[in-house]
Amino acid sequence: MIHILCIETGTTTCSVALGNEKGVIGYKEVSDAKAHASQLSVLINELMAEHAFDISKIDAVAVSKGPGSYTGLRIGVSLAKGICYSLGKPLLAIGSLDSMVYGINGMPSDLYCPMIDARRMEVYTALFNNSLNKISEVEAIIVDVNSFAEQLQSNKILFFGSGAPKCRSVISNQNAIFIDNFEPSARFMLPLALKAYKDEIFEDIAYFEPFYLKDFVATVAKNKVIPEK
């Protein structure tokens, strides 16, 4: 039996799951963008203890590779690498948008459009068909009234994820369907992680980097800026 530890930290949700070919054994998660660094290892320890599972018995670690939060992705990948290195296990990298599609539970639609908030009116997104196959490249787009207009002419599109509310406010096409309060979860990664493991699609633990899609830009809160004299 293949056992995989899944880690999702690319959004405000910090989530871990343990699963095998029979499905998800258990999961732990907390929705707080500032909790990833302090809570990720705690969640893993709690998950293993709750199910009396020795972490050394896992066969691989799967981690969300992005796109998503720069800091969140780095935290997840760093810990996943550490576990893989110490236990001598392979590292699997799963696209954040890909796993989100598996979490929509087969809700009927012609196309699926997972979206991750990228601040302002920008989102990370891609389109998937109803066989859950990606049909467009992952990209960062600025949402406006013309977004997905061509596809919406002849397809019902299901929009979901933290970036979807931006579309709701500007896209009024009757073929646009919006799902509220959808959160990514490590448990959605399991089918893709099992396939990657069986296909031996392993990452180089030393050199693997998350798929940031955009360069990191540091910002300073206005109330933290020291005024000029």
C-alpha cells in the first residue's frame, strides 16, 4: 500500500493530509495566512499521532508547487524537502490549480476555472475540461468584463477559489457559475500524487523550486514606514 503525505501551503489555508490508494486517511488544516510557519509541522505531528502512523513509513511527500503565495509555497516546499531528505523518500510536486479541480467533486460544468487571488484584480488561473484535463496554460491575468468572453459564448464555466469573487463582480454572462467559500486542501492532492508516484515523476530535492509565476515583490505597510525628517 502506497502512503503519501500531502502538503498544501500556497494560499491562506495551511493543510496536510495522509492517504493511500483507498483514499484520504485523515487531514488537518487551519485557515490563517500567518500560521503556516508556526503550524505546518504541528499539523503533521498531530495528523500522524491521531492515526497512530509512523511518518517514517510514508512512501513519498507531495507538496503544492504553485502558483500561489510566495511565502506560503516556500514554507511548504522547505519542510517537504526536509522530510524527504531525512527519510530518503521521493518528493512529488503537484500544481495548486490542478488539485483544486479535483476538489470540486465533479460538479457538472463544461469547463472548470480554479482561481487563486494574486491581489488587486489579478488572479492565477487555468481552464480545465470536464475530464479534469488542463486545456490552457497557467497564467496570471487581470480580470475585466472581457475575461473568458469567448469561452463563455458556448460553455458553462465553473469559477471557484479565492480569486473567483473578482470575476463575479465583473462577469455577468449567464454561463458563468460561481462557487463561494472554496478552499484548497491537501486532501485534494492525493489522486494526482498517487499518479505521480506510480509514474515515478520525482523532483530533485536539492534543486526543486516552487512555481511562483510572478517575481516576489516585497512591500512595507504604510504604518511601518519611518517618516522623513
